[in-house]
Amino acid sequence: PGESPPGESPPGTPPKPPSHSALDSLDADGGTDAANKHALAQQQREATDPPKPPSEMMVKAAARLRAAAAAGHPIPNEFVDCITCEVMVDPVIAWDGHTYERDPIARWLQRHSTSPMTGENLPDFTLRPNHSMRSQIINYGEKLAREAGH
């Protein structure tokens, strides 16, 4: 009495989550080997499958924003790459959670293992497209075009 059947949690105790082989391997080695293997696999995929170039719509939007900035129109800071100080055309998210222009951050990561924003070591150099930022830049470029009557 009072004991749970084998494989079940005692009453009032949250059940143990189901096992997953990838999670079990992370637990076994502290995550280091599995994380390194994952990062290496991602880098190999990126080397064999290069990113697509920015769309014509994105290039036009960035050009509108750059022209507006040159004319003194305020541009949201989040649209500007911290490395080049230019409006981004191909925004990507790095492991540090910050968004950068793809080519400058890729060059940075070839020479450094740290975040250009925080200076902290980056355990993963994977760059992922920031579709949300891309959409915001395109929408802002379209707004500028409407305001200019184009």
C-alpha cells in the first residue's frame, strides 16, 4: 500500500518525461560532444548548400532605407548592422541572439570566436536567416515608397 507500480511516479510527484535518445546523450556527456557534432554538421551543410542571395524586393527596400538615411530620415536602429553601420540586406541571427548582415558576421566569425556585440564566446557559429527582420525592412521600405508617392 502506498507504493506505485513500477514505471509510475508516486502520487503527488510529477511524472518523469519520456526518454529521448538525443536528450539522453546530452545528459551523458554534458552536451559538449553532441553540441559540437551538431555545429560541425550545420557548418558542413552551409558549406555545401550556400545561402540564397537576397530577393530583389529586399535589395530595393534596403536601397530605399539607405537613401532615406542619407537624406536625414531617421531609420530604426535595429535595421542597421553593428559591424558595417549599414542597413542590412541579408539579416541573420547568430548564437548570441543578435542580428547581423550575413557577409560581415561570417567574416568576423572566421577571425573571432566571440560576439561582436557582447564580446562573449560563441559556442556555435551557425547563422540563421532572420525572416522577421527581413519583413520589417521590406515593410518599412514600402512605407517610405508610399510616403514619397512611388
